[in-house]
Amino acid sequence: MSRAEVRQQGAVTVRAAVLTDDESEHYFGASLADQGIQAVWLSVDNAGDWLLRFLPIVTDPNYFSAPEVERQLRSWWSGSANASIAAVVAQAPLPNVIPQKRSAAGFVFTHREGGLKLLEVGFETDRQMLRFRFVLPVGGSSYAIEKVDFAVRRHL
């Protein structure tokens, strides 16, 4: 896994890293890259006095839920391999709620990018919205920064 980047806001610390295609295939037992999926590992330490609600839609408006990932991988395997993959995928996501004074870790399934992944991780509390921004290196031939540059030029 790429080295994890760390961001902190007040009592909340978030670590993020992108699995390589080989790492995700080894961890999940099937190729996520073949399905256009990229697993981003997140670790959240909520040392605050408020509940955090994870908003995966901030990270990728069209993120893949665990059931979607399992369905896409199911077609490639059969029998006990499917059950094994389903079990790993079901337990992989970052929890939607992180209680006060607790830590949690897991994955968010995003669309696959290469080069640099521009990533935003969002949480909602009873008081505020927290956003953590990352620029993470990843392998591949398509660079996320090129997409941003193209989108900016289109609006000029």
C-alpha cells in the first residue's frame, strides 16, 4: 500500500492510502481494477466529543457500495470463492458512524484513477461538516490531475 497520508482537524485525524491493483487483488481475492474500482483505505481517530457520520458521496459522488462491488466480482468466480470474496468485501467498508472517542478503519470503493488521486473525505457532526483533502500517488496510466486540468480548460 502507498504510504498513508495524514490530515487532522481538531480532535479528528484521518489517514488515507490507495491500494495498488496488485494489493487490492491480493486483499479482496479478485481484480477490482478490471471493474474500474479502486479501494482507498481510511483510518479515522475520533478523539472528539461528537459522533462522526462518514459521507462517502463526498469522496466519490458515484462511489461503489460493498454490495455493488460484490456483485461485480461475483461474475468472475463461483462457489466457495464467491462466498470468500463476499465475506471480505462485506467487512471492508469504513463504518458509516464513528462514535466519540473511538477509532475505525476500512475502505471506500471509488472509481479507478492513476498517477495522482485527488481525494476528499467528509464527515458530518451535529455541529459542523469536516472535510479532509488528500493528493495520493497511485500507479497507472490515467492521471486524475489531467481530468481536472481538462475540466478547468473547458470552463474557460
